[in-house]
Amino acid sequence: MKEKELEKMLKALANRRRLAIISLLRKRKESNVGNIAEAIHLSIKSTSRHLAILFGADILEREQRSSEVFYRLNNFIPDMFSSLIKSL
């Protein structure tokens, strides 16, 4: 993993709201933006920003279904981060 990619992932994980999103998706496997926002008690707009950061760091995958976007954890997260995410 290149230094720039590592930095991007570490920055994405350095936020309690984003850690809450990861924890939620570990339990639910996948969820849409509205359900995630409700579960972490944050507005849809703010939740969308956090999801974009996690997606940009390759921590999440997303799928458009009709008018909704569903997110799930990326199955190809590097080993060094997998154990961290599993501990949430």
C-alpha cells in the first residue's frame, strides 16, 4: 500500500461518526443513507459527506438502486485495517 493511500484510509478512520458508520455496516451488512443517518443521529447531508469520505478511501462500496444509494463494507480492505474494523 502506498503512503498516500495509507494516509487517506487513516484520515477516513479518524472520526467517531465514520467509525459509527463502519460499526453499523458490520452489523447490518448494507444500508441506505437515510437509515444510516437515522441510526447515527445525524442529518442526511452530513451522513452523505461521511459516506463519501469512506467511499473515497475504498473502505465502503456503494450501489445505486432506483433512487436510493446503498452502502456496504468493501471486502478487499487491507489486512492491517480489517482487524481494526472487526474490533468496532
